[in-house]
Amino acid sequence: MPKISASSIKKLVKDSSGVTISNSAADAISRILEKKAKRIAKYAVKRAKDKKRSTVLEEDIDTYRLKFGD
């Protein structure tokens, strides 16, 4: 079961655009976002450990974004 729910995606799309989204489209977005979140988290954890921290900070996420884009 995905950690980012399709229902959350459906609500986000509906609230931001007023348009409904199919279950399969919401599932597809959920899978994409989950993969991206895992990549970002992996990078951020490695960066925090390299800096001898046990906590991921916003700067770790910002560094990912600056290095790899969105």
C-alpha cells in the first residue's frame, strides 16, 4: 500500500483546480511522488550523516533541490 494516498492526491487536485481526477491517475501521481520522496530522503539522510548529524534539516532538502532541481 502506498504511503502517499490516492485520496490525498484527489483532494489536492480538487482543492487546487476544482477538477476531479480518476483513481488510476491519482494512483500514478502517488507512485511518482513516493519514488521522488524516497530519492530526496535518501540524499538528505546521507548528507546529514556526512555532516555528523542524526537529524535531517531543511537545508538538506534545499541542497537536494539546488543540486538536482525540483
